[in-house]
Amino acid sequence: MKLTELTLKNRTVIIILTVILIVAGAYSYVTIPKESQPSIEIPIFIVNTIYPGISPTDMESLITQPIERELQGLSGVKEIRSTTTESVSSVVIEFDLDVSIDLASQKVRERVDLAKSSLPPEAEDPIIIEIDIEDLPIVTVNLAAEYPISTLTDVAESLQDQIETVPGIREVELVGTIEREVQLDVDLKRLEGYGLSFGQIINALQTRNLTIPGGTVDVERLNYLVRVSGEFDHPREIENVVVARPMGEKAGPGLVYMKDVADVQFGFQERESYARLRAYKVDENGGLTDLPDEQIRDNQVISLNIKKRPGVNILDTVEGVVDVVEGFTVPAGTSVIITGDTSEDVRKLVSDLENSIISGMLFVVLVLVFFLGLRNALLVGAAVPISIFVGFIVLGVLGYSANFVILFSLIIALGLLVDNSIVVVENIYRYREMGYSRFEAAKLATDEVGYALIAATATLLAAFIPMTFWPGIIGQFMGYLPLTLIIVLLSSLFVALVLYPVLTGYLVRLDHEEKPERSTLVKGILWGGLLFLLIAIGAANAITLVVTLLTIVFFYLTFRFFVQPSSAYFTGVLIPRVLVYYKAMLRNFLKRDYSVKHALLRNTLSLGSLTLALILAILGGLVSLFSPAGSFLLLLAGIAGGAGALGVLIHTIETIFLGRMISVKTGLYVLAFIVILLGSLSFFREIDLQTWIVILSAPSFIILVGLMGMLRRSRKPLLLTDNRSMMLNTVMGTFFAIFMLFGGAPTGVEFFPSTDPNRINIDLEGPIGMNIEESNRIAQDVQTRLYALIDQDDAVRDNIENIQTNVGVGGDPLSGGAIGASPERSRLTLNLIEFGDRKESSSVTMTKIRDVVRDIPDILIKIEGEEQGPPTGAPVNIEVSGQDFDEIVRISREVTQLMREASVSQAVPGLVDVKNNVSGGLPEYRIEVDYEKASRLGLSMLDVAQTVRIANNGLETGKWRDGEDEYDIVLRLRPEDRRELESLRNLTIRNPMGAAVPLSAIATFTEDVGLGSITRVDLQRTATIEGQAAPGFSGPEVFAAAQEFLKEYEATLPNGYRMSYTGENEEQAEAFGFLSVALLIGFSLIFLIMLAKFNNVISPLIIMTAVGLSLIGVLLGLILTRTPFGLMTFIGVISLAGIVCVNNVVLLDYVKQLTEKGLAKRHAILEAGLIRFRPVLLTAATTILGLVPLTFGINIDFVNLFVNFDPNFQLGSESTAFWGPMGTAIISGLTFATFLTLVVVPVLYSAFESLAARISRA
């Protein structure tokens, strides 16, 4: 390769480049922003419009529909969804993900501007909000005080101003504050007595509270600015505003002042929210300490919810916020409590993954030491951090953050990153043993394997490249995984082919070579540098110095007295013995006897039938697209496939039968392994008796058939005379059997794995129209129930750090939730202690909480934990649509009732928190104006509506400025009049002639119940029912049970009405569909690459067969660990496909090289198997062990170990639950795939070559 020649000619440049890459990579990792979740850009916008006092039905026709009609015409729109409630319209428009967010934003703003002309002038201007997944609080600062809440509000606002100066802060939202305003509460009777109307009061205020410039006056050499100032200096001045000359029965010579008809006061707005905090533990000296019972109480607080800008480092941002809070001077009697610190979650998550990477690297290096010795192991192991550093340089240039998907991708890659370097270093070492000089060996060895490594890496990348085109939100979330793997795998290829020929040339030394003598100067520099480093470490932290020295001593002693002797025995004794056994076994599997009668038919009938069935199925499927004749081909395919499968199972039993004692021993080993594994799992989850029986039936059957075989004296074959056919039939039989076992002991299906949440949210929603005080009472009731549970259950108490209550919170904006105040909604957030310190799983705690808060009349309750993964819909999400909305409402309520009953009775196991978005009826007081009467009296509908609206909701008539502060001046009826419906009848309206017209004279009044909310999907009224999955139940399982439960009811729906199942189920179908296509495309790319590499069809077909058979290991791993098959498992299968291909490509490429050198096919297969045995085993071991720490939750806090001498060792972690299924799939699949590569693939190659030779002779 010219590349190798070029690098070896510029060795100094390569050494310097290596140092630069390490330093730059380390710097990139330190400075790259850290996040828990990947950044996701969603082209979703919400258009929110407020029109106070308007019913949902009128809001729909006046506001929602005009906006929807304008937005409907935009290109690239995926869906328009709206929710209309009293006074509020929320229209959610979602674009296809390939639409530019900036372009979509511009289009939406243009269309909304056009829609404004169709909206009532009294409605507020629509507000356009761009949805940002990261637009959530990263930390909450709570202020509690012993003084009035109004004073605390001022303190909170001052702190808010300071926090907003922290770099990276986007917004600081206050919850629980009370705002001041100037209130003009009109006494209706006095207003009527003076014969006045609201219009006159408004006119008086607006013409009085003015400051108007009067121009300038030049006097001699001075220029005076003239200003007519009429603004109020104090609210009391408003009392003396002249409203009018008196009229009516109280008419007199004096003027009517504001104080005569209204009470003027500088008061507080009606509360829109409440916030409370109850702490059970406090952070002291870096750890949580339980508070004494006498200090545990509810504190009324003001919460500052702090949000950051996208892309900034959350750790630095929160640190800046904490610095501001600690430096902020609060009045005496003020407590500051920080909750919901997501930076701690990020720090813990990143730390867990970093520790898993370090643990994985240690495992990888340990394996390398056993195979390669210490020097070569360290050299090969260095490829891991170098490749990772190069990857972080690229990721930093691309502007990505170090999120948990990227970090897990590195864990998958740990073992793969050393593969290329292992091949290069081992081959260079082999050439050195053949007598070549350092750099000559480096050139020849790298040239020999270079193209094979490129092809192998290309096949591995081909498995991941299709996944980079994953559409949708889930694709944006998971797309970081293939992208990171592609980057670091290319980095590892660069390291192996560019850096390592030079580094290995310098560093590789044969066992018999003498160690080069270093000069005194070099020794002095090395020892001096080491001494300086130790002194620097000791000065920084004495504990770190002690732990470092102990670690060095520990590793030296371990290596000297355990690893080195074990490695010598392993490589010098054990591996040679295994190779002898392996060669004998492989030679035995390649034996065949075709001298018996019908030998060819006997040995090829079953596998030939399966092959024929596959060909007929493909042809039948293609022909069926154009002709009915394809059905006949499919029928033949079914017959041939059935016959082939039956034959394979018979031959599998034959092999077990002939195995005799070997079969019995194998069955006993497998039986013992299964009993130990399932027995261990039964401590953590329930395993039913049927599952035990089904799983144990497999090894029991092997033992039984083996025992029967021992009774047969003759050792002659029964049916098969070709050991290759016996092996391949057995493997195929195992393939069929494992699917039968998977069907008999199913592990279930899931979308994303359930994790143990760090926070539990209890969302409460009352009927539309419920006021804030009633919501607060309901929230207090829930709090009381929680406190009782906590007092009674020590495990629950130990898990909870604090409970935060917010009353009046908004709804979910993605669902078209209300903006601003939502008095009927409340949220209680339970912040939990760290995962490793919990006495019980937070999922168990969540179940206990659900049991105590579920029965609250007329309140919808949703209890869920904050979990890892992208945002998804509800597990059960049903949309009811049709022509008449009343019928839609009826159907939706019936479905809701059925589901709630099924939830209580467990007719649908695991279904909880059933919710209908069609709210209960909103009480209305309808005022029907007689248009003709009103017109004759000179009044318009607008005059009437404005007067009613001002009297009830109030009107901002101006501002009062007090220094830098500004307060609204609000006019409305006094509270006692607003609480009486009769007051509306007594309203009077002044007509243009000055006459006061009672509202009762021109209108009729009726009490009614209107719709609480109206939801629409793509401009059609729709009702949505959703249900959640309880802890311990997967979403797909609950969905399938609910769909089956509702099947009978669905059949009774009237014509024109339907129930659509959307939400998580729809997203899962899309994701699995894409991954299926990605897998096929990946297979196709791999096949084409291998076709180009080998220039024949046989080798690619063999490798594809091996990839398919590796599913045996995957399914067996899922069955034995009881892991559901989900999205992460599917991704693991795709990753496994690429990994399996690499070893097989290198193996078959070496077979090809040997045959081209003239070696016979049989001998070439044996020789290639022996030569590639150690690299294949090494590759599998490094990949598997690299995944072990995260998959099984082996967590050691290395930073804390070296800083505080506390490793904080624990089994299980937050990341394990999410990523464990993928690790399980790769580990179990790769374990079996190693057997495939070393045994089955050589046998397959021999069988295909024999078949090709027989065809050529024919």
C-alpha cells in the first residue's frame, strides 16, 4: 500500500501527529458541552391566542378556525392539531422534519399575520412559540420566607434579574408570585344611581392619565421643552378623577368623582399559581442528611424555574446559577432551597458512562495482556483512547455535545476499536519473528492485511450507514449512535493503517531481543518527570497520591504474580492445547463419506429443500405482483419449506442421538447454567412456572436423546454420512428450535426500555372552570395522602428528597395544552435520591403512590416518572373521529369509561391513568341579545359584549408608574357583584343619545353547560383517549391488551365513525419499519462490498448466512435473561450484523490468500482457522468484555476513588436499564457468532466449494 510507504517515510511527522491528536482530543472532550439527552430540533410551532371571557365554541369559530385555514395551505405540513378552551386557542402545526425550522417559522408568521385580519379586534395578538425539547427547567431555585409573600415576590424578582445575566440562560420563570395592580372596583348600585356607564369611566381615565408633549419654546438663548403632564403620581389621585356631571335620581350641583362609584386600592391580582415545598433531606457537606421530624413542614415558596439556551454546557450554566444564588444577599428570615438540579443527573449519567468506558477499557487491556503480553497489549490498547480522542475532535468540529447516546456508542465501539490494531500489530509481530527488520516488517505486514481491514471496516460501517437516515424525532435522537460509531471506527482504521505501522515499528520487541540501553540523560529525564508528576499530584491531593501509588503497586503485584504466570500458561499451554483440539474437531467436521447408497440425496435433501423453498418464495412474491400464478409458487415454497424444516429437525435429533455421552454432558451443563441464571433472576423479577418448564425442556430433551443414543451399540451413521451436513443441519435445527422456544417462553415486546426515574410527577387536572382555590385544595388533599404514606413506609421516605407542589401549571404544549394560567391543573414533583442509594426501586415507590392517590372524584390523575429516551406518545392513544362532535364526545366517554373499568378490574393488565381530552361541561351563562330591540335603542352587539366583558373580566385602562415599576390600572365590578349572576342583568349601557339602557331590557339570560374544550386534528373535531402503562408492564403489552379488549366495542361504532390507534404504537411501528428497511439495505451494502472484495458469490452468501444464524445467540440471550425485544435490541441486532461480518471477512480473505498460493482447499480452511483462531477469539472477547460493565451495571467511580478513596462500587445503574438490552443482544449474539466464525463458516465454505465443484463437473 502506498499509504504505508508514505507513513514510514515520514515517521517523525507521524509521531508528532499522534501527540497532537491526543492533546487536541483530550481538550475537545473536556470542553465539549455535556448533556443527558441529545439535542433534537423539531419543526413544531404553537399559535396561542387569548380572547378573555369567550366560550370554547365561540373561540373555535372566531379564533381557531381562521388560523387553521391560513396554516392549512402551507407546504410540508405534517399535521395541524388544536385545542380550544375558554378564552384560549392553541393551534399546533407540525412540519416534516426535512423542512428548515427557520423557513417554517417565517411561513407560519406570515400566515398568522394574514389571519389577524379575520380575528376580532378585542382578541389579543396571536403568540407564536417554537417548540424546543430543551425548553425545560434545568434547575429550580425556591425562596421561602417568614415575611409576606408580596415582599418575597420583590426579592424573587431581584434574584431573577441577576440570574438572567448568567451566560447561557434563556429564561427565568417565576411561579407562586403575586402581582400588584391598581384596582377600580365599581359598585354597580352606585353606578346605576348616578346614571353612569362603564364607557364614561373608561373615557374619564384615559383622558386624564396622559402625558402629552407640547412642543418647544425659545426664550432668549434657552430652548424650553413643553410637556403637559397628567399621569397619576399615586393611586389615591385616581379617586379624585372626575367621571361626569351627575344625572339620575342623585343629580346635584357637584361633580361625580371616581371615589363616588368605585373603590380604588393598590392591591394584588387574583392568584394564578401556588408553590409549596416540603423537604425531607438537605444537602450538607456534599451528601444528603435527613431532616428531624420537627423541621419537616410545608413551605410556601416562590419558585424560579431556570431554562438554558440550546447547545450550552449545562454543567457550567448551573454552576454559574449556583454562584449567583450563593452571592445574592437575601433578607433575614429567607430560606433558599435548590431542587430539580438536572446538571446533577447529567453529571451522574456522564460519570456512569465514563466509568463504564474506563472499566471496559481495563477489561479489554486485561484480555489483550493474556493474548499478547503486556507490552503489545498496552500498544494495542492505546488504540482505544487515541481513536476516541480523534472521534471527539470530529464531534467537536461538528458542534455536537457529549450526550449519553454518544458515550454509549463509544462503549459499543471499545472492543471494535482494537480489532484493526490487533490485526496490524499481530501481523507485524509475526513478520518480525520471520526475521524481518522493524520497519520492513511493518510495511510488509500492513500491506498484507491493509485492504482486508478496509473491506472489513467498510462492511461494519455498511451496517450503520442506513441508520443515519432514520427519520422522525426518534431518528434524531438515536441517529447519534450510528454517526458516532462511523466516526470512531474510521478513526480506528486511520490509527491502525497510518499511526500504528510507525508506532509498532518503534515499540514492538521480540522476546529474545535485548532491551535497548537508555542513556543516563534519558533515564534522568524519565525518573525526574515521574517524580515531578508525583509531587504535583501530592500537592493537589494527598489522598490521590496515596491511591495512585497503591494502584501502581497493586497492578504490579497482580501482573507479576497472577497475570504474567496466567498469561504464560494461557498462551504457552492452554491455547496450543485448544488449537490441537480445534484442529481435530474442524478436521472431523470436514469428513464425509459418499460411498454409501444415495449419499448425495441423503446429505442434501433437507437443506436443499429449504434453499428451494427460499427461492420459490422469492419468485412467488415477485410473480404475485403481476399474476395469480405466484400463489402456486408460494404453495410449493410452503411444502418444500415444511419438508426441509422437518428434515432438519430429524437430523438435529440424529446428531444429538449419535453424540451419546457428549450430548448428555452438554445437556447437563446447559441445564445447570439455566437453573443458576434463572434462579438468580428470580430474586429480581417473577418467573412463572410455564416459563421454567418451557426453557428447561430444551436441555432435558438433549439429555434424554443422548441417553437413548448411549443404548445403541453401533456407531454407524443413521441417515447422514457427511459430517458437514450433520453440522449444518444441527445448526439449522437449533435455529428453528430457538424460535420455537422463544414462542413458548416469550419475553415480550417493548418500545424503549423502562428506566428507574429520578423524579416522579403527579399531574392533577380538574374540570374546566375549576378555580385556583379549589385546585389548591385538591393538591393539598393529595399532599396529605402522600405524607401519610411517607410516614408509614420507611422505604418510600428514604427514597424521597423533597416534594414540590405547583398549582395552576400549564398543559403539555405538544398536545395543544393551555398557555399561561391553568387554574384547573396542578403538579406535584417528587425529587428522589440517587439511584445507588435507594432502598427500593422508584418504580415500586411510584406504584405505592398510585395506590393512595387514585380515588379523587372528578379529577384526572397522571403519575409518571421522568425517563431517558426521546419524547414519545402514550402507550395507549385512541383518536375518535367522525362527522358529529356530540356523537364523538359520546363515543369517547364510553371508551373512557370502559378503559377505566378495565384498569380497575385488570381486564387490561397494567393499564393506568386513563384520560379523555374532551373536558367535562363548562357552566355557561348565555346572554341572548334581541338585535332589533338593541338597534332601536341605538346599541350594537359590540356595545353589549364589551360592557359585559369589562364588568366581568375587567379592562386595563392604563398604567401607573412608580419609578422603574409599572402597574396596570384595572376597571371592573367589585368582587361581590362579580360573584352574582344577577349583577349582569342589572348592567346598564349608555347609548349615543346619553340614555342608560338596562341590559335586561334588550337580552334574555339562560344557564347552560357548554363544551369544556374542543380538540381538532387536521381541521376535524377529534376526541383523544390515552392510557399509561404501570411500572413492570411494557407499553406494547398494554396496548395489545387494550386493543383486544375494545375490539368488540369498536365493531358497534356507527357508520362514519372510527377509532384510530396512534401514540407510542404508531411511533413504534414506524421505527421498527425503518429499522427493518435499514437492516435490508445494510445487508445489501455488505453483500456488494464483499462481492467486490472476493469477486465471487459464495463467500458473501456464507457470511450472510452466518449473520442470520447469529440470531440464535441473540434470542437465546433474551430468553435466558428475560429481556423484552424492543427498539434497543433491534439496534443491537443491526450492530451485531456488522461485527459478525468483520471476523468472517478476514477469515475467508485469508483462506483465499492461501488457496491463491497453491494450498489445497481443505488444508487452506484448516490453516486459516488455526491462524485466525486467536484474533477471532480476541476480537470477540474484547467486544464482549467492553460491554460487560454497562450491560450488567458494574459501576466503579474512578474519580471518587482517586480523590476521596471511595470507589462507590455498585451493581446496576440508571444507564443499564436503558442500554442493557442492546448490550445483551450483542454479547449473546457475538458469543454464538464466534462459534459460527470458527466452526460453522469453515464448514459452510467447504460445503459450498464442494457444491460448486460438483456443479462445474456436471
